[in-house]
Amino acid sequence: MNYPQLDATISAELDKLSRYSFEVGPIRPPSEAYSLLLRVTRNCPWNRCDFCPAYKGQKFQLREVEEIKQDINTVKAISEVIEELAWKMGYGGRTRDVAGAVIQTIHYNSSVQNVALWLYFGAETAFLQDANTLIVRTPELIEVIKHLKQTLPSITRITSYARSKTAAKKSLEELRELHEVGLSRLHTGLESGSDMVLQSIQKGVTAADHINGGRKVVESGISLSEYVMPGLGGKVMSQEHALETARVLNQIDPDFIRLRSLAARNGTPLWEKVQRGEFIPLTEDEMVEEIRMFIEALECHSEVKSDHILNLIPEVEGNLPDDKANMLGVIDYYLALSPEERLNFQLGRRTGHYQSLEDMKDVGKYTRVEQMRKRVESSGNDIEIVTARIRQDFI
Ligand code: SF4
């Protein structure tokens, strides 16, 4: 590849960079957007949750420790070339200054992109992929984490996904060891604390598994982030879902509770159930009412985060118990809007005109969304159906 606008030395370094690659998995939590992504296993060993499109049709595989270590070495080599570029381009070796240019120039290489983005944002965090890293035998996982920390010492936070059931099967001693060598946080898809909901979506986990696994992680010192999926009980089990999920989380008392509202993705088993009328999804307003019921029933000390684009009201965030009244206040503000204003907000939020409820107060934005809403309605379309279709594209 030639970079005619750059001098020959720099062009040669970029060419060298573009030939590096290591394995990167398909997903990560939104909060790990700037983390280095390292694939420790491939796909999901369970892979049966009704709502989940992530790894369907893909076989689970453990990766060899030596292979993962080689990937870590490749990350190091990419970082060194970027550092060399930073010297040659006159930035005194400051990688952050050239990482942005590398992201733009070598946009076709996802490995180099990942490392450049990670360097750009400080090179401090790493996320181990894919869906359930704890399934790796503890001595092997320890070896990977140690190699990662030794090779890339700027990393101060290492996180991963883990299923509750797998966490429950590890001994407390093993989890403590993992924490001691550097595993900082686990993200778990709790989704629901209701056994009826968990069974209906084939989560393969019970409320008791969630509590056992979650409590053990908290006790080990590893930070725990639990994902909750509002709407997962549909209309029939909405209350059960909200209250049981709060009950289970009150017992776990995780560091974070992250909301990720349900949208049934075309092609998933849950989508088929919706088509057959076996699952009736909540409307946007019903979802907000369910979240209200859930937040009200929480009696723990977690930080509630709403860092997923599928959530309608991103301001429902805060530290429990202090910010509970504030979170409920935000929800009540929304629910007290007129039906037309709520539809305006839904449409504005789903089309990217609003980032928050506050944005509705911008008269220019509000008017533009209102004109759009009237156009949609006068063409015979239902706003709820239109926004549900848009949400599909967010997954
Ligand atoms: S455990 Fe996670 S990744 Fe696996 S199928 Fe369920 S939601 Fe998807």
C-alpha cells in the first residue's frame, strides 16, 4: 500500500503496521469501547438465549494459551511501530498524537484500529472476549492475565464477560487469585431475576445461580457489573420481571447495574415468538413504567448505568440509595408528559435528534421532531411501530 502524501520512511512504517493482525471477537460492553480487545475464547458455550443474536450458528472454542500470548505480543509490536511513527513524525514518541492518524489511515485493519484506539484513549484498559471467559481453567487464565500485564504494563484495568453459573462453579479462592493477578471487573448478563422469565428465554441459569455466582464475585473483590434487560418478561410477566430482578440484585449488591432495554432482533428465537403472538413486547411507555417499578424496589448500593443506546431515557442513572429519588423523578417527569410529547420524545430519541429528555426543551429540535411526527402519522404509520423498527437497527 502507498501513502503518497507521506514521506517514504513514514509510508514504510504504515505499510509495516498494516500487515499486523490478531484475533478480535465481535462484541464488547458499551463501557469497553476504548479497551484493548483480546479474544481468549471464541463465541458462547451456552448460545441458547432467545433474544441473543451474538454468536448464533458459531461453535464455542477455547483458544490455546500460547496463541493468546502471541496476540498480546502482536499488540506490543503494533504499539512499538506506532511509537516509532510518533518519533519519526516529530511527536517525541507520544503515541496518542499519531494514533488518531493511524485510525484514519489504516481503517481497513481491525487489529491495528483496535490498538490505535486503545492508545489514543490512554492504553489503560483491556477486555477479554468472548461471552464467558471464566470458563477457561483458572491457571491458564492467570497465565494469560500475567502475560498481558507484563507485556503491556500501562494496563491497569482488565475486564471480561462471565456467566453467573460459571462464576458459581469457581471456588472463592480461584476468583480471589484472578483478582490478585489483575482481573478487575466481570460483566454478567443477569437479564432477569425471575425464574419464570429466565426459563422462558432459555437463559440456562436460575435466580439462585445468579445470587451464588454474583455474591462470590463480589466477595472475591472483583468488581461486578450486572446487565438487566427491561422488557424481557413481555406484557405478561412485566411486574414479576421487575420485582424479582430487584430482589436478586438486592442480594448480590453488585458494583454496577446496567440497563439494556429489550429489542427483539429479527431472526432470533424471541423474534419468532413475537411473530407467533407468544411474546407480547412492551410499548416504550410500558418499558419506562417497568423500569420505574424496578428502580423503586432496589435496596442495594450499586451504581445504576444507562449506557446502552436501546434505553429510552439515558438520564436514569445514579448511585443507590442516594440517587433513587432523582432517578424516579426523571421517570415521573417523562410519564407526566402529554401523550403527544411522549411520542415526540420517542421519535426524537430514536432518530438521534435527542440525546436526553433535556434536549426536548430546545424549541428548534422539538419543532423539527414534531413536524416529523406529524408527517409519519399523516402517512398512516404508527410512531410506536416506526420507532420499534429503528430500535432493531441499534442491535
Ligand atoms: S449467554 Fe450471553 S452470549 Fe451466550 S447466548 Fe446468552 S446472552 Fe448470548
